[in-house]
Amino acid sequence: DTAVSQTPKYLVTQMGNDKSIKCEQNLGHDTMYWYKQDSKKFLKIMFSYNNKELIINETVPNRFSPKSPDKAHLNLHINSLELGDSAVYFCASSHSFPNTGELFFGEGSRLTVL
Amino acid sequence: AQSVTQLDSQVPVFEEAPVELRCNYSSSVSVYLFWYVQYPNQGLQLLLKYLSGSTLVKSINGFEAEFNKSQTSFHLRKPSVHISDTAEYFCAVSGLTYGGATNKLIFGTGTLLAVQP
């Protein structure tokens, strides 16, 4: 059973389009995250939700909108895609209590904007 | 705020040789420290972590890391590497607040361990 699963694994799309990535975790965690990994492998946090509430929102363009329908799901919608959005997007989850800081990651969704 | 520095972007090493991947961190508060490994085209997997207690922590596949507070370091070592250890290794830090770690894991830029036969 996959603990943190993301779909789709690959997206190839044109500039200006809108796309969504879905994430689900079956670990019973109450906190979920989106991280962006760029072409140089640098990982940067984008958003974090705790029990469906947004708790971390890094400096991310408004074109990115996360949505958490329940604590096991965190989706990412991106409007008006730009070339610079090409990256691998990782979903992750963790416990908030006790909070050891340990994250469990999905396998990533590779977005290519042409 | 916390930051992590991994000075070596790539470390080539021959199979069965020892290796050390360096990690230094900066933080104004106490921290938890982690090493994650990313195999090609895969997500990140936790390799080992330091939360408290013994400063030397070990993984099940022979890696170990030592928390050195005075040098603000958490270097990763393995006495004898295998081809299968070839991967990207990320050091990460989470600052502590009252009640535990913050919900923000800060990663270093990664070190590619390239094991050659």
C-alpha cells in the first residue's frame, strides 16, 4: 500500500494552461505539504496544511492554489502555467503531535511546461 | 530561521571505499536534523534522524551521522559504499518550538554520491 500517493506522475502541457496535481496519504497524518524541486534538485516548501487549514504559505505566486478537502488529501492547482513552473512537485505528510519534523514523501509529479 | 549548507554538490567514490557527506546548519533555536536519500526518479526517503539523546545515529543500511552542536554539523558517513548507494543525499533541519518541531523542514542543496566500480 502506497503511503503518500500523487497523481499524475508526469504532466506535459503548454504555457498558459491550467493543471492540477492530487495527493492522498493513508498514514493517518494530519499535516500535509507541497514542496517544489527545481532542475538543480533544490527543494523548497510551498504550502503546508494542518487539518485542512493553511499554516504555511511561502512566497508562491497566486497562480498556485492548494486545496485540502480533508486531512488525508491535499491538491495543487496551477493556473496560467509558465516555463518556470517546470519542476518536480512533491507531496509530503507528517504528524503534528508529537511533531518530530519527519516528513513522508510521495514519488513526485514531474511537470514540464512547453 | 534555519539554513542548511551542503558544500559538496557531488562526491565520486569507488565501491567499498569510505565516504563522508558534509552538512552544516545554522539556527537560533534547537533543532532536529535529518538525512534523506533520493534514488533516481523517486521521492525522498528518510535515511536517519537526530532528535535527542545519543549524538551518533545509525541507519539500517550502514550509514551513520553524528550531531556536533559546537560545530553545527551533522555529517553523514559510511565505512564501505556499494554501487546501490548511488543517489542524491539531502540534509535537512527543523527548528524546535514549544511543543515540538516547526512544520517547516529546510533542506540543503543535496550531494550526489556517485559510486564507481
